[in-house]
Amino acid sequence: MNAEFERPEGAAADWTIAQDWASYTAQDHAMWDRLFERQAKMLPGRAVPEFLNGLDVLRMTKPGIPDFRELSERLMALTGWQVVAVPGLVPDRVFFEHLANRRFVAGRFIRRPDQIDYLEEPDVFHDVFGHVPLLSNPAFADYMQAYGQGGLRADGLGAIDRLARLYWYTVEFGLIRRDGALRLYGAGIVSSHGESIFALDDPSPNRLGFDLVRLMRTRYRIDDFQQSYFVIDSFDDLLRATAETDFAPLYRALEDQADLEPGDVLAEDRIFTLGTQRHARAKI
């Protein structure tokens, strides 16, 4: 989640701007195509089928940066969502209000060639390639709206930091169990070549069963691959686990519980992989 800051000149009251698709250069579209081709080659068999199906039904496989208006028309017909452009990171409440109204905010800029493997602020490739395909799935689309509604409530309860961990470990860096194997669905993984490999194949990270309270106690890494990934059983389960929970007493209960470090493993955890943490230790 993001701190409050001043709205940029030219942005509307809800922080949206025009995508101005015609202003993208040939180099911009070439960068998108380069990133898309690299991920499209490796994700079959690794990403959850719903993500790959989203790329297809939203026609995101055609070359070039998608036009948000065309993308929104297809998405609206499927799940009632749309994609809106913003100048960059937006304040928490603005972000939640957009999600609660089935609008996904996306940065319009695309990374430079020297940023191909990492950039600090999410660009159009992360936001659109990473996030939008799963918004074509009804259960995940409903989860994202419920998250936005929950964020508005958390804002009034001073609990945004707790709720941010749920977004991080599901929407951004979530794994799912499918047909006896683990698959990727988090946008931060599927849009990253390195983490698409690390999250499934590397012995370093823990891969733990999803537990809402445990997850909301857990800190996360913003500057490197994750030390722990949480595994859901289905998008329907994820939606039920959050939509049917009264978060207000949960936030109060969490105030009395110590935070967990990203690599911690508890006796009661459902462990798919007990990681070596070698990658994290090498950075110390």
C-alpha cells in the first residue's frame, strides 16, 4: 500500500489520467513485446490456467502495449471490471475506492531496457500483464473487489498495514495448488522472469499453506525474491476465507500478537516446502 502524497498536475480527482495510447513509441511497444514473449514462453505449465486463459480471452497476445479502452470493453463484458490509467502510485484510499468499484489502476509508462529485470515502481507491464488476465476470472474478480471494500474499512480502523500483507502474499506473490502441483498466480511473480523460476523451483523459499491470521502477522520483502510463499487451494476458497471474515475483531486480536519475519516457519504451518533460506542468507 502507499502513503498519502500530493496528486500530480493533470490527474483527475480520482487520480486517473488518459492512457494516451497513441503517444507510445515503437521502442515502447518493442519493450512490451520483448517482455511478453519472454514470459509467454515460460509460463505454460507454471502459471495457473486461468491466467493463461485470461491472456487469450482478453486478446492480450496481440503485439504492442494494450489499449486500455479496448481491454476494458472485453473485461467489462466478462466480469464488469475496467482498467484505468494513473500517473504512478496512488494513495491507499484512492486505490481501495477504485478496486471496490471494479476499476484496476495501472501505470501507463513502460520500463527502460536497463530496467528489464527490476524496477522499483510498477510499470504497465507489471500492472497489465501481471494483474489484468485474472480479472477475467469471476471468483478472482470478486476477491479483488472485496479486497477494495475491505481496504476502505481497514483505512478507518488504522489497519492498512495488516491488510497490505494479504494483498502482497496473494495478489502479488501467491501460489495455488492445482492437480497435485503448485502453480503461479501472483502478479509480481508472473510478470518477473526470475521470480517465475525461483518461486516454484528454488529450494530457498518456504511454501506454506494459506492461513489468514498467520499471513497477516508476516512481514514481507519488497527488495528481493520472497522468503515465503503462501499456497491457496482455489480462488473460491480465497474469496470465502476473506469475504466471510469479520476483520475488525481480527485486527484487534492481531495487536496482541508479535509479527513474524518473512522466513519464519511455525509448528502449526502446513508445509509444502521447508526452504533452505540460502538465497536470503547470501544477501546478509
